[in-house]
Amino acid sequence: MDSGDTPLTERGIRTREKLIAAAREVFEERGFIDTRVSHIARHAAVAYGSFYTYFPSKEAIFLEVADRLFADMTAHRFPSPGREPADRIRRANREYYEGYLRNAKIMAIIEQVATFNEEFKELRRKHRATAVARSARAIERWQGEGLVDAALDPEMTARALAAMVDHSLYLWFVQGEEDSDATGRLLDTLDALNIRALGLPPAP
């Protein structure tokens, strides 16, 4: 996503990372539409013209911020094998919940931009598809082990469960429905619905 193909020096890599970190903070403070390249450069203590050494536009650095965020949030949707399925689901979901809570402010902006920018919408689709495919593979394995109803479509099931979790967390953390006293109940309920939808025994 650099503006050129020349490999960066160690100093250049550090400067690029400073710009990305600053961009996230500025986007969170000002929103996407009201953010200017000058705001990002000033926040990163980098010369305005130097910004374009690393990124061709505001949109390009926003895409980098969003790509990193999605990669981080979807990396742990299903932990490594070795645990009971219900326990794996609960642990993976809790990591995702915690990631959503940490990133709720920037998530709100990313979701907003995805409604009018096709490139960001496609990025969101790509990461969601990766997470869904990983979940679908786990469901297929459990079907092969006789733990999940073989009549369920693994991909559609994974899509439906992911949509339920994502939309619930979006409403809770982004749209302001959050009630800190009830967050634990929400998370427990989402865990239970995932586990029961698959017909798995609850985690011990």
C-alpha cells in the first residue's frame, strides 16, 4: 500500500508505522470525512509532503488501518484444536468480543465508510469470508465426528452465527446500547446460542 515500489529503510518503516498509528487516532477523533492528510502528518510529527512518500492518499492509509484491524480481530475466531468444541467456541468468541470492545470506535467509522466506499466494503467482505470459511471448516470437522447435525450447511451456518454475533456487538458497543452491568449476560447468551444452534453439549 506504499505510494511507490522502492523498499523502505529501517527509518522509513518506523515513519510509516508512526503515520499509521497517528491516522487511527485522528480518524477516531475526527471521523473519516473530516480528517485531512495534514491532520495525520501533524499528529505523527511528520512533514506534510513526506506523507506521500508512504501513502498516496487519505483513503490508502485508512485502508491500511482497516486491514490491520480486521486481520487482528478475525485471527482468533477459532483457537487451535485440542479443546472441546463448546469450549473452543466460547474462548474464541470471548477473544473476538474483547477485540471488538477495544476497537469499537474505529469499527464504527470503518462500518460507516463501507456504506459508501466500494473498496472498503470489499475489504470487509474479504475478512468476513476468511473468518466464515475457518468456522465452516470447524463445523465440517464436528459433523464428521458426529457432534453436529450433518444436515446443517456448514457455510450458511457459519455465516448466520457470525452475523448474529457481529450485529449484536455492533448494536451494543457502537450504537450505544451498551449496559456495562449486562455485558456479561449478553456474551453468555451469544455463546449459548452458538453452542445450542450447533447442537453441542455446553462447555463444562
